[in-house]
Amino acid sequence: MALISVKNLSKIYETDGAETVGLKNVDLIINEGEFVAIVGPSGSGKSTLLQVLGCLDRPTSGEYMLDGKNLQDYNDKELAEVRNKKMGFVFQQFNLLPRQSVLENIKLPLIYAGINEPERTRVAQEMVDLVELQDRADFFTTKLSGGQKQRVAIARALANNPKIIFADEPTGSLDSKSGEIILNFLQALNDKGHTIVLVTHESYVADSAKRIIHIRDGNIEKDEPVINRRIISKEGFKR
Amino acid sequence: MQFKDTLKISVKGLSTHRGRSLLTILGIVIGITSITLVNAIGDSAKSMILSEVEGLGSNNVFILPGKQPTGPSDFGGSILNNSLTNRDLESLNKKSNVPDALDVAPIVFGPVVASRESEIYSTMVIGTSPEIFNIYGLGIDQGEMFTADDVTQASDNVVIGKKVADQLFGQSDVIGEKIKFKDNNFRVIGLLQEKGQSPFVNFDEVILAPYTTAQQHVLGFRYIQRIAITATSPEAIDGMIKDIEATLRDNHNITDPKDDDFYVTTMKDLANSVSTVTDILTILLGSVAGISLVVGGVGIMNIMLVSVTERTREIGLRKALGATNGDILKQFLTEAVILTVLGGITGIIFGVGLSYLATVAANRIWGLNFPFTIPISGIILGVTVSTAIGFIFGIYPARQASKRSPMDALRYE
């Protein structure tokens, strides 16, 4: 079933009267349970595509259906709710709040979802367990290593049990070992049914997905399944 | 999203930048401190003056020459007016004219330099009649008061205040001694009991003389500057004023009250005008302090705008995670209001503390009976104003914050 369906999607940036094309007439369908890697050189429009798909930015034109709903008519508040309930985000720079504990960071989407204590703590604790950071739950995020930070980010992205997880270069700031752990988590989440959309410019990261979309100059250049998929660990989650 | 959560997030946001938050509220602290201080001292001054006015007795009325002043510029005129005469005094003293008058005392006054041997003292002579003792509640410490005969004869007998005695005689006995002013010798027949400050006059620092003596030998004029009258009871005051007005109009051949060349003022009038003056002063000084609050508010707006720019990524992230524009607006507005309210509370504490010190200092240095009052109105004003400033100057930065795009979370520094 099509979770994401975009038709004729364009995004044009205008700065000081000069137009820059971000996306040009993109058609794309992503089904539930897919693990899609979007790759392309820098400036190709892959990040723009992720932003539009993640409802962080509105397209200039075109149609975007998410989970059977046409998002064009949604106002800012409704889009915020879509991001909150249906999407999870993992960023290259982790984007955790400093001077707040791991648990508090994971609670953020729950707060905006209107979930109250003690349910909030219960869910956050569950997420901490999932990414195996039990012994760091009360640490300030500034005290964590890069890999641990990204695991907190994944836990945060999962807090509201979203259908899709958008990951923007999730391994870009990590050493290869930590990166593998993160990719392992993403594969395990995908195995559990979450749809994953990942932006990367590294082919070994893209090879851990099931499908690769090549973007160039705002267009989909190539859309192909991964033939020899790299499975990081057959075990998935340890628990 | 619940307000409790907004509050928690805002407090977290502020405590992350503790040093900056402290600096930000400094302007508000100073503004609220000065407003509280001005209010507290205004309240204290008012209650001090009012208690003194009331101490004079609510049965007293004063007749002054000239037209009833309607503005500050009229006051000077009334002092120079010479419409009240000794004849008026005689008429008012007649029971048939003003039956409710218990005591009637004329008052003439002027500055003199009194001397005794080599000692000199700049003071004031008050020419009056013995009834002044009842009206002002004065007492004799040594000797005696001059009598009605002294008034009739314009004798050179005077009664002096405690401070005058101290300055001119030191420790030695004063009764029967001579003092000199305006080239005339006067005999001290009495020493007043120490009384401290009364409204508009400190009897410890004056020389009391028969008003006839004062008119003829000291001041050199024949009119009367004030007439003080005590009514038999507070209820009799209104009727007595009518009698006084009728008597004086008759004396002055006035038919239309508009042409009155005198006016009667009661202690209540006096208390009211004192209140008005201190209120005006409080408002005036308070508005000056208010300007510093506006400056403080602009400071908060400035810092909040910087903060919004600096925290672009945080705002973007919160939006990516599902915060609505309203959530972000509330967060930053709450931060601003918390800052100003904290500044307000700190300012109130400083203001009350400083006004306490000020009353202690005033009492120690000038020997005033300056009461310390907790300025309730100042506190309420301070809290209200600081909250309002938080909203007024916080709304713009908060709106700027709420307009940030969630995409900002993805931008790399």
C-alpha cells in the first residue's frame, strides 16, 4: 500500500529574485515497510526531497498524498501534528537538547503529542531500553559519544511510534563502527515494520537499504532495488 | 500541550543561559526597585503628614485671607493678602456671631533674628492670643503664658520654645530674662513644653508673642494672616463655618460669596490637599521610574531576539518533532514573562528593603517620625507592571520565533 505518493512535485527557491530549482516534477511512490535510500551528489536536491517528504517544507507545486491524505490543504498546525504522530526524524548533527537528560530529550515528541506523565516517562524508558542506553538515561546528552547521541535521536524518533522515519545522513558524523550500529538499528526497525527513508551520499550506507533512488538536478535519475543488500547483523535488536 | 509543560520548557531554556538571564532582568529590577521605593516613601510621607494634621484636632478650622486657591499659583497671593483685620477677630469672638466657636486665636508671623548677649538665633515670631494653647494643645514647661491683658496692652512678654531657649540660654534659667529682636527688648515669661513638629510649624523653634505686640513692634502691619478657631464639636463645624462666613461678609460688605476676600479651610481640607500633593509627587516620580522600566523592557526584547536567532536550530528541531507555532510562541513568551516577573519580584524586595533603610535613616538623621509602611499598592503595581512588560516586549520576539521554519533543524552551522 502506498504510504507516500507524490506527483509532479516541484520545489523552487527564490532568493533575491534568482530562482533555484530544488526539485523538478518528481513522481514517487513509497510503500509501507520499504527502506529507501536517497542518494546523489551535493546540490542534487536529495535533502530538499527529504524536507518536503518530511513536511518540514512545503512544495512549490505538485501533489503529496501521505497515508491516503492530501497534505496540500493542511495548515501549519495540522502539518505539525503529522510530523509529530506519523514521522520520526534522525539528523546528521543529532540535534539533541544540551543540558537535558537522555530521557528528557526522548520525551520531547511525547510532550508535543499531549501525552502526560507518568505515561511519558514509561514510553521514554521503553525507548531508552530499545536503543540500549539504560545506564545513560539520566546523563546529559553532552556527556555522550556521537554513536550514543544518535541512538538517543533514534529513540526520540520512535517515541510516538511513527510510520516513517526520515534519516538525514545519520552516519555522517560518526566513525564507521558507530555508523554500523546505527544502520543496524534502522534495519531492525524496518524489520519491525517501520518505513525508513534515508538520505546519504555514501554507497555503503545506501547498500544497507532495500531500494535506492538516485537524484540529480532535482530529478529522479534512477530508481532501483538493492541487489546485494548489506545486512549488518542478522540478530537485529538484541532483545 | 499543557501550560505546565510550557512552563517547564521555558524555565529549562532560561536556566541554560543563567548569566544572560540575570543581566537581562537587571533593567527591570532597577525599574521596579525605584517604583516600589517611590511608592513606599510616598506612602510613608503621606501617613506621617496626615497623622500630624489629624493630631491637630479635627475640630479646628482656619480662616485665611484672599480667595480660595484653586491651583498652586494662587498660594503665594493668599499670604500677602491683608483682608483679615483685628475688627474681624473681635466680631468672630462674639458668641452672638459664632455661637459654636470654643477658642479663637489670631496668627501673625514673620522671621526674626533673636539675640541675647552674644548669642543669636534665626527664628520666627508668632503673634497670637492665649487661646492658641488650647487649639494646638501646647503646654507650659516653666513660667506662664501671656494673658489677654498682655494682648490688650501689647506688652513685651513672650513665651519661647525649647530650642530657642537652648540656643540663646544654654543650660541657664530663662524665666524673667530679656531677649532682643527687631531692636526691641522682650521679657521671657514662659518656656513651652517640647512638642516636636506640628503641621507647618515647629513650636520648639518659635517665639510666641501677643499678636498686638507682634503687629506693632515686630512685623509692622495691622492685619491678621490666619485665624484659628476650634468648634465645640465636630458636628458643629459645618454650621460654624456658615456663621464665620456670614460674620466676615457682613464686616467686609460682601453680598455675593463669589467676591469673598477670605476662605475657611478645615483639617479635612488640609488632609485632602496634603494627600493630593503627595499623590502627585508619587505619580511624578513613579513615571520617571516607569521610563527605566520601558528601557528594561526594550532590553529584554533585544536579548530575546538574539536568543531566538541563536536558538534557531532548537526551534526548528522542536517544530520537526511536532511543536506548533503556538507552542513555540508560548514557550518564548513564557520565558519573557518569567524573566520580567523574576525581575519584578527582585525589584520589590530591593525596593521594600531600601525604603525600610530610608525610613530608618530619615528618623535617625532628621529626627522625623517617619513610619515604615509595606507599600501594598507599590507591590501590586510592580507585579502587574512587570508581568505586562513581559507580555508587551516578549510578544514580538516570540512571534519571530514561532515563524521559524522547521527546516532550520536541518541546517548545519
